[in-house]
Amino acid sequence: MPRARIIFHGRYKLLDCIKMSLVSQQVEPALRHFRSSDPVLQKTIKKVGPFRLQLQRDRFQALVRSIISQQISTSAARAIRERLAKRLAPEKISAAAIMELTDHQLRSVGLSKQKSSYLRDLSLKVLDNQLCLKQVGRFSDEKVIEELIRVKGIGRWTAQMFLMFCLGRPDVLPYDDLGIRSALRKLYKLKALPDKAATEKIASAWRPYATIACWYCWRSLDLPDKGGIK
């Protein structure tokens, strides 16, 4: 589950990119919107407290982190990232640096054969300018997703996390995310985890600020369980 500290073709003006970003000015309008559109979320916001999200500025490293973290515990992923960073030191984790490592060296830091191939594919696409991470922020959400999922090991969910936590897009709804679905089941007193249709129905009240609402849903899972939000 993402934490707060922890997302070519077409022509888009830079101004459009700025408007799509989750700038601080959008937080207050979002909170005002939630007060009138979703009483359940409003109660959750009061419990959780101020919205805090620090964007990850190194887009390549964020994708590397996402690939490493797939299907393993948070502590295991952290250990692998630290060993990879140590192996590359004094260079930082970058596409060029990863391509300098042998398969044996990648495996020695704890990466599986499959994840090693994913990191190589990501690195090659960045180095060949098939994926330009410096420019990708100019594109629409769906175009960003389309570009990212061309990389082996990156699916729609990972691309959505990139949109939220790297690009700061304000209206992203990762409806397949287990944390979001678990939070909705708890907060809205559902009998089972909501499917895509049920998740989108609840989230329709959040638009166009689904990213902020999702952050509060994730954070709600850290609240003491005292029978739910009252």
C-alpha cells in the first residue's frame, strides 16, 4: 500500500501539465467538495488529519522501486533496494548504471531472474528514448498509462501509482488496489470487498479529486479499529 512519502505521442502545452498536477491549491477545494459530496469520507478526513503527500521527484527510481516491491513484503523490498544502491554506489540508481551490472550482480542483491529482466527492459527503453520520463508528465493520464505499460513488469496499477505519487495527478482511481477496496469495505460498512463497479460508484462522489480521497482511504487503514469511523 502506498504511503505518503513515498506515476511518445501527442502534443500538450506545459500549462496543461501544470493544471493537471496535484498542486497545493487543489487540496482545499477538494476538501470543500468532500464536505458536501461524501459524509463518510468527510468523517474519515477528520479522523486522519491534514493531507500530506510528498511527490517522488526521481521518476526512474520510483519505477524501479515499484518493480522491486511486487509480490514481496515491504521490508524485503527495502532490503533489496538498499543492496542495489550499495552495489551501484557512488553512482545513483539510474538506467545507465543498471545496464552496467551483470545478471549475476543483479541476482546477488536479491532480485529474481524475472525482476532483473524487468529492470533491464525499463532501463533499455529509457536509454533508447522509447520512454522519456522527463516528458511523460505532459501527457494525459491514459496516455501516461499507455506508455508505461509497454515496459515489462509494469501494469496499470503501477502506472496509476506513478500518476499519483510522481506526477501528482489529482483524479486517479486505482480501483483494483486492495488497500482502497479494504478501506471502502470498512468505511462504508460493505459486506464484501467492492468490485470495480461498486468502487467507481462510491468514488463518483470524489471526482475530480479521487487521488486525495484515495490517500485518505489508505491512511484510514492506520487508524485504531474501534468499530469503524463514527
